[in-house]
Amino acid sequence: MRARGSGRFRRRCRRPAGTVFPRLCALVLAVFAASGCRSVGPGTVAAGRLDYSSAIAESWKQQTLLNIVKLRYMDTPIFVDVGQIVSGYSLETGLSAAAVAMPHTTGDQLQVQGSSKFTDRPTITYVPLTGSRFIAGLMTPIPPDSLFAAIQSGWPADVLLRLVVGSINGLKNDEGSLGGRAAPDAEFVRAVNLMRAVQVAGALTFRVVRGKAGDQSAILVFRQNNIPAEAADQLRELSALLRLEPGLKEYRLAYGSTAADGKEIAVLTRSLFHVIGAMALRAEVPAADVASGRASPRPAPPAPAPDDAGAPATPSRRPFIRCTAAKPADAYAAVRYRGHWFWIDDRDLFAKREFAFIMILFTMTDTGGDRGLPVLTIPAQ
């Protein structure tokens, strides 16, 4: 057999006289029957869907990480979304055959020639996220009901409250800026630790109540029946710290710095821009960039907060983003910027969990406006 070109072949053979045409017809019918029973489309779904999903997720992590680092350098963060993916697959096959009968010789001649061509042409559309709606989504405080809905779904209450909340019923969280960092109130640290403890005990729930006029209000429920004695003591301590009216099971959830009365829990949440700005202050940057004024210095850490024994340190005292000159070998997300690699260690579960929640915050703030989700269209021919 001699191959000519990609996917093409040609073969000549000699058969006894009178056997060429029957065999040729059988071969042609077999080839066309086999090609007619196969389809390209179904075979590309598993590979195409998973590959595009993984690529979009990885690029979204890198873009988010890059924008956090940019804030440390006082650079403008830019977000570009994948608007649409159109990938067209086509498979073309061809077969030609020729036979020559030679009755006065020892045999006939048979020539068969085939060709195949597979084409994949993806078209990806990128949409820059700009405009007033997107900026408003970045700058608007995260709704408290969205925050506690995430806690209700299983996210650790202490981690989310320390990341997103500025104060709860007047108890202040830590606050960092270029001028320095203010330590959180001891009562706030204790309150979020208690919130996590009662969450683990199953004594903290959240629900939304709809009124007759169509309006809705968020209710935070402290379940007091069928819970361990330790959880009941923690609920009483939490109610005292938040200055709540004792004996109640339900409290109104509102946005604000101070509660209207003892039946309300006022949560002053931060915006997404505020959250990623705080993350930028916890990124490692080259000392030369800080000395030259290219990057902002990290605020001096406050005095250690009185965390409970065995509780993890507050996020403000833990490194979040690493910086090295060489590309990291084991990174959850990595991006190159200004000649250095900024990355999150794949073995740092705390950093990975906080980073994953930041990406979820983009959906909570509805930064995309009325745009639909990315559309994946794969026509198969």
C-alpha cells in the first residue's frame, strides 16, 4: 500500500477476470453504509463541553487574581467576560473507485482512492464588563440576605462574615487602608466565632418571608429546640453580644450599622470592590516595587485579636497571594504581572476557600446586568 497525502490512499491490484466488478460494488456499498451510520456531533459533546468549561473556569480565576494584584499597584481592574462560543465541527469523506477489465490478460485492474477531512473552527466572543450597571455592582454593598443565604448553604459563617461584613449591631470588624489597619473589636471576633459554632450545631437558619403586599423580608432564626446544651449557651452569649432581646427565636435581618431595636440584626456589608481591595493588601509584592513607589506598602498589622483557643487566625494576618520570580510548580491560580508570578498555593485551603467565595460574590452582586449567560453552540455536520 502506498499513501499519498493526509488521509488519502490508492491501491492497485490484479484479480482474476470477472471478479472485479462484484467485489467493487460490495466494497463501495460497505463504505457508504459505514459512513452513513456514524455521526460526528454526539462524539464531540463530552470532550467539547468539558474542555470549554475548564478553560472558562481557569481563565476566570486568572483574571480575578490579576485584577486583585492590579489594585495593589493602583492599576485599573478590567473584567472581560466570555459572551459566546460557537464551535463548528465538520467531517468530509470521499471515495472513488475505478476498474478496468482486461479479458486478454491474466487479470483485471482495480483502483480505489479515498479521502477524509475533519475541521474544527471555534469562534469566541469576548464582552468587556463596563458601564454604569457593572460599576454599580462593584461598588454596591453585598445584600445581607445574599450573605446569609450563602451561610445557609454551608459556607463557614466566620470566614464570610470576616471577609464581607464591616460591623454587626455596632460591633466593628477590622479595617485596612494605606494608612494602616485597625484591629477588630474583641466582641466582633467572639460573635463571628459563636455564629460559626451555632451553625455547626444546626441552630442557625435563614429564611425569607413574603408579605401580603408582595414585599419580602429576611429573617434570621436561632433554633432553640433539640440542640446540645453547649449550643444553647452559645446562643445566649451571642444574643447578649449583639444586644438582642432574649427569648426570641426570630430576628429581622437589615442592612445598617446599628439595629433599630432588640428584634433586629443590622449587618453593614462591604462592596465587592472593597473586598478585593482588602485582598490586594494581603498580597506579597517585591520589596523593590514598594520602595520605588510602584506598589502600595502593606499596612502594619494590628495587635493580635483575641481569637478563641484553637480558632484560625483572622484573614488579615494570613498571606493570601504569593509572589515569586519563577513560575510556581503547584499553584491553584497563577498569573504573570510586571515580571513576577503572583499565585495562590494549591495546598492553602484557607486562601482557596476565600478566593472561591470572591468569585461567587460576582454572581451575588449581579454585575452583569441583563446579559445572559455565555452560550455554547456547537453545530455538527
